Amino acid sequence: MRRGFAFFQFLSLELLMTERSAASAAIRRAMEAFELVKDRNPAELAHARGALTRHIEQLVASGQTDEERLAVAGLIFLRSLPAELA
């Protein structure tokens, strides 16, 4: 019985690691594209990265784990930021 519990813990950990990996990769890809569009100062980039991270985490929490979709959603989100950041 204990063995089955450990297996489910492993699956949960595996899923969590996959979600984090997809989220991290999506954030990195979206930020790289965002930085290429226009020169921004470090404070603007830090603010954008923080907002993007929260947004991507919400998407992952709602069940989205596809890295490609997360990256596209991240770019769309970054474009929706106020004009001084986008």
C-alpha cells in the first residue's frame, strides 16, 4: 500500500517539474522576443518579467502546460502592458 502512495508522489513531483520547466522556458522565450522589439531599461524589463511570471503561473495553475502556447500567451500579455512598457 505504501508503495502505491510513493508512486503517486513521484507522479505529482514529475508533473510539477514539467510544469515549471514549461513555464520557465515560456517566460524566457517571451522575454527574449520582447527585448528584441525595443530597447528597454533594466527597470522596465524587471517589471515586465515580474508581471509575465505571474501571468504564466496563473495559466499553468489553470491547466495550460504546453510551452509553445504559454510562450505565445506570454507575448500577447507583454504587448498588452501599458505603452511605456510595451
